Amino acid sequence: MDITIFGLGYVGCVGLGCLAEQGHNLTGVDIDKAKVDLINNEKATIVEKDIDELIKRNSKDKRITATTNSFEAVVNSEVAIICVGTPNDENGHLDMTYIYRVAKEIGEALKEKNEFYTVAIRSTVMPGTNKKVAEIIQKFSNKINGKDFAVVSNPEFMREGSAVADFFNPPYTILSSESEKGLGKMKMVYQSLNSEVIIAPIESAELIKFVNNSFHGLKVAFANEVGRICKSLGVNSINLMDLFTKDKILNISPYYFKPGFAYGGSCLPKDLKALNSIAHDKYINLPVLSSIEESNQAHIDYVLNLLISKNKKKIGFYGISFKAGTDDLRFSPALETVERLLGKGYDVKIYDKNVNLSRLMGKNKEYIYNKLPHINNLLMEDLEEFINSAEILVVVNKDNDIEELLSADLSNVQIIDLVRIIEENIIVTNYEGICW
């Protein structure tokens, strides 16, 4: 396949060498003549393991060339991959100048081209870029998006130092477009890669790199904060974190990565507080660990303000325990929300099949009666009566009997969903999710 790569920096140079190694014919385009000359002299534009060899070998085999002439490159190719830089501006946003300039150049070239053309955005870009690039190309080409050309979001997942290996063995290949033809073309581009191809929504594809890299930064900061605590205690931090990462069921898993309500329960808040107390006693500053509780509290505040914004006084909570399938009320974020609503004069009712006041014992019983001494006046046992008593229904837990709730007549209540009871993107007029 004849492919043009715009931008001969890190992502572009690696893509140039790796795609040529897979048998494609590559033309690299850059406004920097020095980079173009390096490629045409069979040299890489970056320092990276194995890339020099790939560029040299495939240049000798006539599969790689470079130019400053974007028009000719587009006219003589069937796919363009945009890999130009998107640096931060002074406010922290990504500067999209180079992306939009390339889109204009592609559009001008497509004006003279009759074949269907696919444009893949490999650069890390702001949300909405796919649509904007399509609009720019359409404007300057007088061609129709989806009919004459396609724009495909195709984020990269390469680490400096192992970029070539990462290119050939990515965690997944993400493709996103409104055009099936464009998606098909990009599948052909990457057909030799050892990875799953995932067709994702465009908005998700545009945001995934931000989320990935932010989490990677969080992991580094987390590990370093743990390391500082360990050193102060004389604990081997390397052994500890090796032990931590061996748990693939909870620690290294998708389990806690579902947007929803705040955390609670008897263990997590207690242990987090204790770890921060150890750090405090040792005079260790832990910005990440010390801010987790603050972030969790902000999420509770967000739900409280969301409920208040609805301007309705009768609110029903379907579930009150900190997690489905339990009667543990300790540090339940829903319980705190109820307490604060009652303090503001709201009429609150609670329905939770797992919570039986006569069976509560020990610290759990002590906790609930300290927080809500009159909880017996708030609990209801009849589901239909509970629904009819509310103007807003807050779904806190997704228990096994959730189908009973969903089969009831909910037409007269505003639903605020904290646990995603509606899995698909179903439009419901009286429904609102907390994070979706």
C-alpha cells in the first residue's frame, strides 16, 4: 500500500520504518528540510533502538522516501497518516496548528485526486479533532466526507526507548471513524500487527491517550510515594511493589476502573487514612495519597449538588449500603449524602432489601445510629410505595433484584443513576447518569 506520513518526529519516523518493514511503500512529509534529508540519506531523525536499521534497510529497498512536497505525496498515495506535533500552549491545551495545516494541505491535494482517500490521525489531539479535520479537508477539496474520503482516529501507544517493539506489539490497535471504508483501509494498513483491532467511538479514541498517560503518571507518583514511606520505615519498597503487582484480580485489573459513585466501606477509607497518618508522623509529603480522600469527597459533593439542582424536595434512595450485596453502612457515601440532604430540609426515603435494622450489630449498628438516629423513619419496605413517594429516585446499588425496580412504573420520577443500570446508550427522558 502507498502511504504518506505527515511529520517525521518520533511517532512519524517510527511509523515510517515499521510500516515499510511490513511491506508498505512510505513517503514521509515534513516542513523541516533537514529531517527530509536525513531520511533520504537513509538515516533516522531520532535516536531510538532499532529504528536506524529499519530506515536504512527499507530505504535501500526503495520502500521509504521523504519530501517537503505534501501535494505530490498525497496525490501518489491512498492513505495519509498524520503524526505532526501537538505541543502544549501557554494554557496547557494542545496546539492544533500543525494538524489543521496538514488537513488543509491534504484537502488541496485531494481536489486533484479522484480515488477514495483515507486520512488517519495518529497524533495526540483535542476531542473534536476528527470532525474538525474532516470539515477542513471537505472545505479545501470540495469532496464529501464519507463518500470521497474518510478521517480515522488512530492513537498510538509507544514508549520512547522501546517504540519499535511497541509499534509491532501494541496493547491494541484503536480505529475510529464514521466511514466503514476508511476503517477497512486502516485494518489493511495494520493487518500484520500482533494486536487486537478495536473499533471505538471517536470521542473515546481521541481521549484515550490523555487518560493512559495521566494514569501512567499517577502510577509513577503513587509508587514513589510508597517508596518514600517504605524508606522511612526500613521496608524494601521494591519487594513490596513486586508483591502488590502480583495481584491481577484486584490491584492490576479493570475492577476499580468503572465510573460511578464514591468509595466507602470499613476497609478502604480506614487503611488510606492510616497510611497517610504514617506519612504524617514521618513528615513525608504525599500529594497523591493525601488527595485521594479529598477527590472522593468532591465526588460526593458533586452528587449532592446535582440533586439540589433538580429543585425537587422528595428524594428516594434505592440502596444505602456502601456496596451492593451487603448491609455494611460504614462510610457509605450514599449515607453521607442522605444525612446532608436531611440537614437541608429534604424529604428522604430509603429502600434497601439488604438493610434490616434488627440484624445490624457492632460497629455497623453504632455507625448508622450515630449518623442517622431516626433511620427507622426513613426506611421503606414496599417498593411501589417507595417509588410513589419520590420525585427523584437515586439508584445507589445494582443488586440482584434491580430488575424489579426496572420493571416498575418509573415514568413519574427523575432517575439519577450512580451505578449504570442502563448499560446501552438508551435515551430516557427522565434519566441521568452520574458520569455518563
